[in-house]
Amino acid sequence: MPDSRKKPKDNTASLEDLGISLDASLQNVDPESCGGIFSFFSGAGFLDLGFEEEGFVPVMVNEYHPPFLAAYKHSRSRLGIAPPSLGYLGGSIEALRREPGKAWLSQRIAEARDLGKPVGFVGGPPCPDFSNAGKHRGKDGEHGRLTKVYVDLIRAQLPDFFVFENVKGLLRNHAEHLREIEQQLGAAGYRFATRLANGLEYGVPQDRERVVIIGFHKRLYERAGQILPRRYRLGHTIWHEELLHDIDQVRSLPWPGTSPFGEDLGVTCPEGLRPELTVQHWFRKGSSWIPGS
Ligand SMILES: C[S@@+](CC[C@H](N)C(=O)[O-])C[C@H]1O[C@@H](n2cnc3c(N)ncnc32)[C@H](O)[C@@H]1O
């Protein structure tokens, strides 16, 4: 059986690989939404769900690995959420940085902007080449180079905002590459904030650190009549406004160690823990969330 995770070479991806026709265009986008997102490296769609919960609509979803895309489609249909207006593009992001994919994407972004709302790119490029658990091949590795592909796509298409997510190793061991990315995005007109964020700080029951860059194009500020920060860095304000928990305090809580796995073990939550920071709390609550509800 062919290995579906094997990456195509840059020159093999085409619009057909993504299963899109040049006349596919935007339709049925809720004009009441906060804005449209073009999602890259979408995986099973967890990053997109967060945006959806805040009122954004994914208009385009691109993922290379077929089983992940299948999981994305399945979950959306189980949750009763409409598919992205431009559909699911299964194939390599590379097809969108060359013609005719590049022009196709520009046109769709222009249509999304015509709805009068901001348009954003969200994506967490594959991380094994930056990961502490990986081989540190960095930006030139088979996966690592996709970080540049994503950054180049942002610089070419200039969405109103973007989110870039990756592993801690990018900050710790490949800081030069991160600085290069920041400089390029700054030169393309973005004001941004970079943070090594932990899910626990924002109420997610998982001790997981990720480098996240959030950027807004300067024209968004100019449209709102705001004075631009002198440098391209936004500082840490936007991160701290949303913080729910202090990470040191959370880590100092009386977390239990590991215990054997099994059904109906009757494990009780140790006193002093915050139940909402445990997975069990959310299992008990049930998956009752539906976007817009
Ligand atoms: C770190 S995961 C992203 C997970 C995702 N943010 C989520 O919430 O589920 C990176 C994803 O990039 C996908 N990917 C790898 N190479 C790609 C390529 N050339 N084009 C598009 N997607 C690719 C992988 O299959 C993987 O799902």
C-alpha cells in the first residue's frame, strides 16, 4: 500500500491534487460572522474549532493527510456544522503558492473581504523538524520547510490577520529561524505578538506548550484610525488579557501521579485541584458544544 504520508515534491502538487476547480467560489458565508478563516495544515480541525466558537467561519480547509481530513469532515457532520464554503482541499499547500493556485486563492480572499469582515489565515505547520523529540533538521527538513511555505503564503496573500502555531523547539533551538520569520512578517506590514503559551493558562486541560504568533496587518489599524505601534511587535498585552490561570500556580496544585488504566476505576479528583483543568470534568459535561449555540 502506498504511504499516504509521504510528501510530494514541490513541483508535483497541482490544483487538481487539491480537488478544486478554478471556478469554485465563495457562497453561503454567514454575513453575521466575525470573519472568514482560511485554514492550512488543518489536521482534524481542532484549531479551527476554537475560531468557530468565537464566531469565525472556516471558508477553506487544506490538509494533506487523507485520514485527518476524513476525521475533520466526519466531526463536522456529526456536530451538524455546515462544511466550509469553499470545501475541503485535500493535498499539499504547495499548490496554492504557484499559479494557477495562487491567483485562485487571491480571488477567493477578495470575495471573502467583500463580505466586509476581516479575513485570516490560521495554521500550525508540521513540527517534527523543530521538535525536541525530532531530529532537529530545522527549516530545511522535509517538514520544517513547510513553515517557510506558510509564511511565504501569508506574505504573498496578505490576509488581515494570521495565526502561526508551532512547538517550543522553534523558540529554544531554532530561534534564528523564528526571528527571520518575524522579520519577514514585520516587513510585510504585520504587527504581531509571539508567545510560548501553555494550554493550561487558557483553561485547556492539557499541559502543552506551543509557540504562537498572532499578527494583524497594519491596514486593519489604519482602517480603525488607530496609531500604529512604532515597531512591529505588539508586546504581550493581547496574551495577558485572555489569561485564565497562572501557570506556576496551576503546576503547584496537588496533581496525582500516574495510575493503571482501566474502566470504572472510581478515581476521585484530589482536593485542591481545579476540576475544569481535568479532562474528566469535560467528559462528564459531555460534548455539548455546537458553534453559535
Ligand atoms: C501539527 S498538525 C496540525 C494540527 C491541526 N492544527 C489541528 O488542530 O488538528 C500539521 C498538519 O499538517 C499536515 N501537512 C503536512 N504536510 C502538508 C502539506 N504539504 N500540505 C498541507 N498539509 C500538510 C499534516 O498532515 C498535519 O495534519
